[in-house]
Amino acid sequence: MTLSSITFFCRMCDSHGYLGGVDTLKSCPECGSEQIRCHDEILSLSLVHLDCDAFYASIEKRDNPDLQDKPVIVGGGDRGVVAAACYIARQYGIRSAMPSWQARKNCPDVITIQPRMSVYVKESQKIRALMLETTPLVEPLSIDEAFLDLSGTEQLHKAPPAIIASRLQKRIWEEIGITVSIGLSGNKSLAKMASDRDKPQGFFTIGMDEAKAWLAPQPITVLFGMGKAMAGRLHAHGIYSCKDLVTAKPDLLRQAIGKDSDRLLALAEGRDHRPVIPDSKAKSISAETTFASDLRRLEDLQAELEPLIYRVSERLKAKSLSGKRVTLKLKFANHKIMTRSKTVSVAINQAHQIEEIVHSLLVPEIQEERAFRLIGVGVEGFGFTNTDIQSELALNATPETEERKANLEKATDKLRKELGINAIQSGRRLLYQTKKSETKR
């Protein structure tokens, strides 16, 4: 006769261990809470994916309690796309990247809030700091998610990794005021899948012993790097699940998806040897906006660019980054996208420098027959900032002129940080905003 046992931990009181002679456990044997998690490997796994729940929307609800019980989306405007949707809005089928008109059609009462990127970046930095207090092995994926390797932290925190991750989850709620979900496993791919399974404020575990069987019925779209086009090619060959992928003939896979076949096959079997790489830097920082109506005039497009440039510059400075390649993105009325880029010899992060380059890229694209529905700006090619920028960037400005511009920007940055990004605007931007307001009336 085989005696059954359960491995558990309690998210409320941190009690954990092994209970013999039981098949199920519905409440904590120490505190009685039902916030327990049971899994054979839960006390031995150490790879965590932490994902903030509806990050932008959660920050807005935290800062405005009147929004708590209401459907909220961040971003969108009249013709843009949803940047984030709260969980109430998601009950209406609203998702990030959905066109805002579709979101309003799904839920006419949805509340639309314009993004406050400076606030989100600041809160993200606070969460990052809490992660780094937990382990130095933190690999950010975006502003609201990261991998953490908790192996070797048991002695420091006097607890298994699952307990350490749960404590971090509670600490973020107590100090930041938003919820996060935790995925626990033995590698990055499985941990990321796990964090999606129990939201919001969830904690889900996928063990290594069960990985292949757990993955078998999952759609291939759960695999990292599986885009729509690649999934479509596999679907055409009758491959829909991870089991289909694992059992497919190697020649068929190579024919369908080429060199990616070995990597995706490994992921479908639960194999992922990528380490958590701390201090992983973003490859680019960008911002864009979709207009309420198509724009043609240079002055109007420059006015729309202004807050985007400040936003990109602000994010670069917050991350102590500078870039050598500046890109302008334009979307035509027919949705065709065009990009124009310029690479400079020194890395920059000042708004006035980015503005000068972007405008030089924009001017040649203004033609009478062209109408645009979206504009964006991005910076990449990160490196060290040159504080003596001259020639190519300043476009004939003297070092003294460039220094005055840098000092002025430092002062305006301080005011925007205290009063908001729209506290200081150019005359061009103010005239444009006035014209838009009059048009609406």
C-alpha cells in the first residue's frame, strides 16, 4: 500500500512542508487560510516569472479609487489602440492592442484614460528595486514583467524560493499598491506560461517532471516566438498542439518553419536552457500616437511629435540610456507603414537633439497628396552619452549653444516631473491644441 503525501505552502502565513497520509488539502494546517498552493515540486523550483496585472490600468485605479469598480482602458483615443485593459474591461472581450473603437463597441461605458508614461516608469523602477533586493538575478522583459532566478537565495531569506516569491508579491501590493502574478517553474519558458494561468494576483506552478505532459494539449501559440504567420504554416500541416509538434516528422517541421524547428520542438517538450541574464538592456525605446483625423501639414505633425519626443527622452534618461539611431515612423491613411532613420556618431538622449533629427527626417516626407494617421519616434543603438555633442547633432551649433540647450532642458525636465509632461509646451503645440479644441466645438 502506497501512502499519499502533499507538498504545500501557505501564501498567508508562509508555513510550508510535507503532509503524509492525505490526498487533498483545502486550507492551511497552521492558520486555516485557503490561500495554499500544493505541488510536488513547489519547494524545489526556483525560476520565477513576475507579471504585473494590467499594469497601466492598475496604476490608474490605485491613484483614482472612483475607478475601482468600473471598466477602464488606458490609451486608444478616437482611432488608436488599447495599451492596457483592466480585468473588468476584459470581461467584455477588450484586450490590449485592440482598436479603441472596437473596445467602445464591446463596452460603451468603458472609461478611456490617456497614458501617464512617466508615472508608469517611476512605479516600474520601484518594483524593479524590490526585485533586486530579493535577488541580483533579475532579467526585465518589459516595463511590467521580469524573470527572477531565486536559486541560492534560500540561506539569505531563510525560506524556499516559492516562499520568497510569495513574500515579494505581498510586498509589492503593500508598498506599490498593485497586484502581480507569479509563475514558478524550472526554466524561463515554463515560468512565463505559468504566470498567465492564474490572474490576477495568482501563483501557478509547472513542475519539470510534468512539463511535457502538461504542454502536450496546449496550443502551439503558447510557445515563445510563435507568431501568427508561423502558427498558420504549422496549422496548414495539421499541427495545432504541442503534442502535434513533438510527434511531427522532423523533415515536415523544417519544411514548415525552417531553422526555428529545433528551438520550438525543445520548448514544446519543456526544454529551455536560457539563463536569467541580469541587467538586460532594452533594444529600443519608442512612442507613437494615432490621430483623431488624418494629418497632412508639417506644423500639425511636428506638434503631435512634441510629446512623443519628450516621452522617449524621459524614458531614456530614467534608464540612463542614450542611442545613436533615431527612427521616424509614419502610417499612411491606407495603413501602409513607412520608417525613416538616421544614425549619428554619438549617443544621445536629450529631447532637443532627438527633435532636430526627427524633424529633418519628417520634412522630406511631406507631400500634398500624402495623409497620415499615425506618427512615432524611436531611439536605439544604445551606448555612452557624449556630453560634448557638437557638429553632426547640433547642426552647426557651438558648444556654448549646445550647453545652454542642455541646461534649459534640465530645467524643463524638472518642471515636467513635478507638474506633468504638458506643463511646458511650445507655441506650435499650444496653437495646434487650440485649433483642435475649436474644431471639436
